[in-house]
Amino acid sequence: DMGVKISAVPVVDNDGAHVATTVSGKIKLAAGRYPLRVEWFNQLRDFSLDVTWEGTNAAPERIPATAFWRGVVSAGSATTNFEPGLQVDCFEGIWQKMPDFELLKTVKSGLATNLDLSFRTRDELVGLRFKGFLDVPQDGEYTFRTRSDDGSRMFLGDSPVRITKLKNADVPAPAAASIGEP
């Protein structure tokens, strides 16, 4: 009766109320532009967010602003053009874990050139969601890290999910899977 929500699995899941903590995730990518979503929230006191990447045989570094893009639909056509930057939305609330921002009222929206927390409306009881695209410069295995106080999550790429109506068939048993696994 409530419905079903199917969403992407984060590449990096650094969720929860905690001190500054670093969590990493790896994914194989071909050169190109990928949908990106980074979510962050702060409960009380200190706050931080630092997102880095490292390609195959490369040193970790902050993702440069030149790698972030946002899609802009041209007026009068269905064509999407890309402009530098990210869409950012700010939310206010009390959370122990990352909220579902889709269900919350946005208190401030705008554009950002990078994953900068200065867009927040206050220091405590606040969350940000950055959306756009990430330009990956070359093929390889990438390690992404978020260091955050409190929670953060990073989603990268589309998450195509095949849905099959089972009619009256028995529901299959769940199976464990990893990111990128067929």
C-alpha cells in the first residue's frame, strides 16, 4: 500500500552521526560524464566534508571544480547542455542518519562550483544535497573517499534496475551483490 522506492547504492556510505570519519569505495569507470549525487548532514557541533578521488596509479586528491557539471535543458527544446558546477539544495532537520531528501522541504537552492559547505543555512541540524555530473578523465579503477562529520554519501552513475512482474509466482530469495557486479 505504501509503494516501493528503488534507488542507487552509494559508492561511498559514511552515514550516521559521528566525529570526522573517512570511508572509501572503489568503482571501475570508463572515461566520460556520470550522474553524481553527494549528500551530507550535520547534527550538532563540529562539521566537515572533504571528498577525494584517486585513479589507477594516481595519488589521492580533492576532486577539482573543473570535473563538476550540471545539466541545463535549453528553452524551447528537449536538448540538455552542460554548464560548470552543481545544483545544491539545503535542508534543515534533526537526523541520526541520512534522511531521504526527496521527502523533505528545501529551504535554499542554488548553484555551487564544488562540494563546499558554505551554502548551508546554519551550522547545526542542516543537510546538503549536491547533484550534477562528474567528468572522469580516463578509464580505470577509481577510489572515492568522503571524510565527514557527520554523515555523507556519494552516488555515482545511473542505477538501472530491471523490474519484472511476478504475478502469483513466489518471490525469489535475495542474493548478495557488489557495485558493478552483474
